[in-house]
Amino acid sequence: MGRKRIYEVVKHMPAEELDKRIKKEKDTRVLKRLYFIRHLYRGMSVEEAAEFVGVTKATGYAWLKRWNSRGYEGLTPEFGGGRPSKLTEEQKEKLKEMLKKKDSWTTKEVQNLIEEEFGVSYSSWQVRRILRSFGMRYAKPYQKDYRKPDDAEDTLKKP
């Protein structure tokens, strides 16, 4: 049977300041980590504090290690940023300009346009994400009656 390891928590700030940070914190992920550190300040073990905030023991030790080395900044999440886009920023700008030339596009049309112009294939789901990033919305278009004359509104307005 292994013996229990004891890890000390480095007190980068007084408990009162830690409580103030907790009250001001907006990011729920950081808030959860601050509560974890506060429990450690009050004498709980890492296992108890981790269970109290609802994370695994390993996560608790990782948070403690980051707190001890970097303080409050160590508690902010670090994300890698994900996979780089297949289209460059210049290509995205060119695509945006091409899309502005026509009023309504279907997702399939945009998908085909990207493949023809840039040689990149995207799923329809990813095309919708790209369109949202441009600030464009997608929806079912109104049905257009092919029999309607081009000047129908003007014709209706005349007495």
C-alpha cells in the first residue's frame, strides 16, 4: 500500500484577495479552479477538493501544479487553436466578394464554388460554418413565381 503524498499549495495571494477574485470572475472554468484553490487554502487535500468541485484527482493535481508555478494566470485554460483552415485569409476574402455578387446561394452551390475556384472540398456543415463566420445567414429562400413580371410592384401601384 502506497503512502499518501502531501503537496503544498503556494499562497500567491492572501485568502481575502482570492475571495475577491472569485466574486469578480466571469469565466466559469476559471471560477471552478479558483474554488478548488480556495478549498486547498482552507486545508482540504487535493483529492477532497477535486471531489468537492467535481473533477478527477489527476485534474486537481494538474491545477495545483499550474497554480504553484504561475499563480492566477496558470488557471486560465490554454487551447491550441485547432486545425488550420484549408483556405487562406486571402482566399476567404475572395470568396466573400464572389458571394456578394449574387443575392441567394444554396449551401451546395457555395460548396461547389469553393471546390471549383480553390480546389478545396468542404462538407456542407463546414460551408455553413464559413458562411456564419462571414456574418451571412442561411435559410430557405422564398419561392419565386416564374410567371410574375419583373415590374409587378409598379403595375399594382398604378390606379
